[in-house]
Amino acid sequence: QVQLMESGGGSVQAGGSLTLSCSYETSGYIFVWCDMAWYRQAPGKEREMVASISHDGTVRYKESVRGRFTIDQDHANNTTLQMKTLQTEDTAVYYCAAREATYVNDNYRRCPPNPNYWGQGTQVTVSS
């Protein structure tokens, strides 16, 4: 079992910055992940992917955050989301998510279509 823990949410004025961090803990086994991602869900809207980073370093962004948000992974197994020039539309609960490989062979990883694990979420509020 993998537990994801987010931190770094809060309130900020439009144009400000926040950095979210996600760390994981395992139940004593090696966690082979396909990618780590940040999702968000605003009131009355569906959850959407904001950014992801795969095990080979490939990053993807939702178009509306490209150039403002940066996802990164450090050697301490922390996945961060640096958010700059925040807009009121960025207000949401942000979730860390992970896809765990279901099969591994040499450099090949079989990955599920959706995240296996989710954090509890952290609120980001951007005021005008």
C-alpha cells in the first residue's frame, strides 16, 4: 500500500505563488511508479489533471497552466508543483496522484490507465 501526503496549499492573491509538495510512504515494499501527477477539482467541476511527470522525466501540463506551473521530482521522492502567476481560476482542491506499475521487466513498465493512489487533497484559494 502506498500513502501520498500533500502539503503547501493555502490562500494567495492573484499573481502570487505557491508550491505544493507530495511525498509517499510504502508499507515496506519497493514502489515502482509510472508517473506522479497533480490533479485539481474546483467546486462544481470535474477533477482534471494539471501536470504529470513520468519515471523517464517526461512532463505534461494542462494547457491553461503551461508556463506558470512546474512539476518536478527530487531524489527524496518528493513531487512538487511550483505555481506562479496564480489566477482566481486556479482555486481548487489539489490532489497528488500516482500510477503504480502493474508489471516490470527490465526497462518496460506496464501502467494502468488511471492513478492507483490519491492523496487527501490540499486547498488552494486564489483571491482577486
